[in-house]
Amino acid sequence: MSCNLGVHLVHNALNLTLLEQAPTRKGYGEGLLEVGEKDPRVMALCADLTESTQTHLFAKKFPERFIEMGVAEQNMAAVAAGLANYGKIPFIASYATFSPGRNWDQIRTTICYNDVPVKIVGCHTGVSVGPDGATHQALEDIAIMRALPNMTVIYPCDAVEAKKATMSAVDVKGPVYLRFAREKTPVFTTIKTPFKVGRAEVFFESRGKPDVAIIACGPLVYNALLAAAKLEALKIKVRVINNHTIKPMDEKTIIKAARDAGAVVTVEEHQVMGGMGSAIAEVLAKHYPVPMEFVGVQNRFGESGEPNELIKKFGLDAEGIIKAAKRALSRKAVIGPTLRRA
């Protein structure tokens, strides 16, 4: 087994008791502050949630480049589009159910249609938002954002990668959607772990040809690693890919994984319809169809509860991923040869 986390080994990466835990939104706040120090074009706008989105760090350091928009997400998107049109690089932050949830029309028309470099930050995504319940658990935001022309969609796996993603977003010419979580999750990458917008990274590789490829995004990449270790103990060889950039998709890495393994499981804290799994299915349907299983929210709303309880209830934990892998392997044994002959 090789747990390479993008070539650079993280010692004891699968031992939760030895890992720091931090919400990915923390990486956003730190990354925004650092990139603000380097680039005077960077501005920050927030819809009355500066501390929750970690925008307060930037606001305190650069008050002249921060605008508190109040509870006015539509206005925030339009103002940011205007700023971007005049040479600024604005980051706009709110809960994802509000932005892009409430202001999708303004994002579409004023930002994407004009292809201006506004960076949209959606926090508090997925069922792991917890007790706030269905109204605050964004489960459809990847779908509505990846459908927009000119939009880049990034969903980092931990706080360290979230900081890298935030800083890298400045160099993307057009609009970017950055997706972050509320709850503390394991920090299992390091500064040295490779990250590049548009390039997926292999985080776990069994020795020899894989039986199944698990392609995950966001903090659930860690659950995919836990599942891979348990599958390997069952003599099932696995490749785990951190597919942090959902659009543009790293088609080369995805297709190679399908060719090598012959079965794919996608993992995301989002509706299975329209999310990362759908995007991967679109790629493989065109280039290399294989049996697939989709771990995600299955056409329903979230609910209130403790984050880890909800992750388990919705089948997003390691056990849910293992079950999906076994289903994919079962279908591979039946229809895999037929697909190859076709």
C-alpha cells in the first residue's frame, strides 16, 4: 500500500487521533488575508457573515478594501461584478444556500456573462452543517455553478488545501466558485502536498493494478482514504483520487483511473444529481464507460443533527463508501467484459 497524498507522504494520515482538525473555511480566511497582502487588487465583500465565513481577518487588516453588504446577496454579486470590471479581484462570501443560492441570477448575468474575475465563496455546505438543518445545508450548489459558462468550481479537501485554493483563485482569469465546510475536519495534507487548479491528485494507491477507483472531493476525501485502507485489508486494491477541481475536470486522470480499475465510485457531500459524480459520468460516458456508484445525497433534503451522525445516516462515511465499492465491483464482474467488447 502507498498512501502518497500526491507524492508527499503524510505520516499517520489515517490516524484521526494524531491529526489537527480545522474547518476548511479557516483556510479561506487565512488564504484571503495572505493574498490580500500580496495583491492590492484583492477586495472582500460579505453578506453579514464575516466571522462565520472567516472574512473578518481580511476586514480587520484591510478595512479600506472590505465592504459589508448586509443581508443583500444579489446586490453583493452585482457590486462585485462592477468592481471586477474596473480591475479589482473581489471575493464575495456567504453561506452557500444564500450565495450562490439566492443570487444565482446575478452571478449568471453580471459575473459569468461578462466573464469578470469575481471569486464566489460558499460556506456551510453539505449535511455536516449539522443542527442548522435543511434550509442551511447547501446540497445543490455544485450543480448550479458548474452549469455556468466561464465558471471554475473548486472544493478543497482540508484547511491547508483550502488556503492554497483561495490563493490560486486569484490567478484564474474568470469567475471561480470556492466551496467550504463549517465543521472541523481532519487536516491531512501539508504545504508540500501538490495542488494545482484543474489537476486531480492520487492520494492513495495500492500496489499493483487497482480493482476500483474512488474519486472524491472536499473533506470526504478523508473518508475515502479510510475506506481504501479497509478495502485493502479485504484484498481489494484501490486508487483514491482527490478531485478538488470539479470544473474544469482533469479528464486525463479520471479516464486513466477508469481504464486501470474498470470500476469507479464517486464521493461528495452534495446531491448525486448534477454534482461531481455527474460530471465524472459525463466524461466517462464519452471516453471510457465503466460501472459506477455514486456516494452522495440521494435526491432528498438534509435534516438537523450532529455532523458525524448525519454523515453516517446519509451513507457518506467510510462504511458507505465501502458498500458502494463492493457494488461497483459486483457490477464490474458482470458487465465490465461486455463494455470492453463493445
